Amino acid sequence: MPSRLKRYQQQGDYHAINFNCYHRLPYLNDDHTRIVFEQTLEQLRQRHQFFLFGYVIMPNHVHLLLTEPKLHALATTLSVLKGETSKLLKGDRPQFWQSRYYDFNVLTHQKYVEKLKYIHRNPVERGLVEKPEDWPWSSYRHYLTGEQGRVEIESEHTWNRREKLRSPPTVIKPR
């Protein structure tokens, strides 16, 4: 990386991340590839202990909105994500991912909402679907319905589900 590139990580911020397939080619343009990416993302989310607030898998790039991992530097986590998915999906291609990623520190609630909306509207803006809920490869449906997908999304739905699991059952005394 050039020395002029400054990343602000390990500050406890949220991050809007995006990274591209090699030469922006549509390597993520089939269901199998997207499922493998989601499964790998979820496994890594658990292992590196970070919260994911939103994501979208586009044909040639990915957007993530997440916290910094508890166990590793964000740069390390992204390197592992790209490395593991590349091993599983590269096939005979010379490379699966571009070597870099874009990182934007999300410091305000307003910017958080802006980035999440951008992520969810990306398939509409790119002409892939008419409505965000029509694109199954994002966290939008989770926010709309509370539906659990392959990747756990940190949201009010998830929080409420966890609280129900933690709450002791109500005991009704017989009369």
C-alpha cells in the first residue's frame, strides 16, 4: 500500500467497507458463489467476533457495514475473508479479489443510516432489481422482516431474539 494511505482502525469505530473482484469482473454472479461467500463471512464473524450491521453481494463487489473485530485487526479480518473465499472460489482464475479495499469510518448515526441505505439500494441503482427486497444477497430482508439468513445481522430483530432467549420463562402458579 502507498504510504499516503492512512486507515483509522483499532479505534472502536464502525466501518463501511467495500472491495472488488479482480478487474471488477463478475465473479460473484451465481448463487453457489454467493452462498459460499455468505457462509465464509458468517464463520469469520463468529471466529473474529465482530458485529455485522449490513451487507450486499453484488456481481463484482461486496459492501459490508461492521464493527472492528474483538480478536484481530480489521485489516487482518478482511485479509482472511478474502483469502478464504478466494481459496474456495478462485478455480483457474489468476486472482479472485483486487488486493485493496475501501474503508470509511462511520462516526455518526446519520452516516450509519446513510451507508446502510446505500448498501441496500445498490442492487436497485445498478439495475439488478426494482426493489431492495427483491435482491436476496443482502441484509435488507432481515431489516424488513426479521428473517434470519446465513449471516447474522446485528439489529433490533437480533437483539430482541437474544433477549427472549435470555429471559427466564414465566412461571404460572397453579391455584
